[in-house]
Amino acid sequence: MGRFIEHLKQKCENCNRIALPLCIAGNYISGEKAVIHQCPFCNYLRFHGQLGFKGERKRKAKPVAKQTGGRFSRYLLKRSERA
């Protein structure tokens, strides 16, 4: 039974932890089956067989802006003006 449980564990796309996901199974009105997996740690949702964002993702860090004006950019501008 232990190997079977280890086989069912999945790695979360959001928090990168390996855990046994909480699952909800059901049917759409059309008869198509739907299975949703939820990470027990971060509550991230995804559909079975599909990768990608389905719920509110909590990022560890903000994405890097494509605009200049950061601390390092200002430092380089000041140094280039002095030279």
C-alpha cells in the first residue's frame, strides 16, 4: 500500500512540494468527465491531465519589470555620467 500511495503523489506546479492531492470528480451536463486536483499546502487547483494555472497563484517574487529605473539601472547611469 505504501508504494501505491507514493505512486499517486504529485508535484505541485505552484509550490513545488510533492503531496497527495485532494481530488474532486464529477460530470458536466454533456456527460464529459471532470477531475480537479488541489494541492493540500497552497490550495492550487488544476484539471486532471492538464498543466497550467487554474486558481490564484501566489508568486514567491514579483516578475522583473521590463522598464528601466531600478536601483542597479540608476547606479549605472550615475557612474556613466561621472565618467
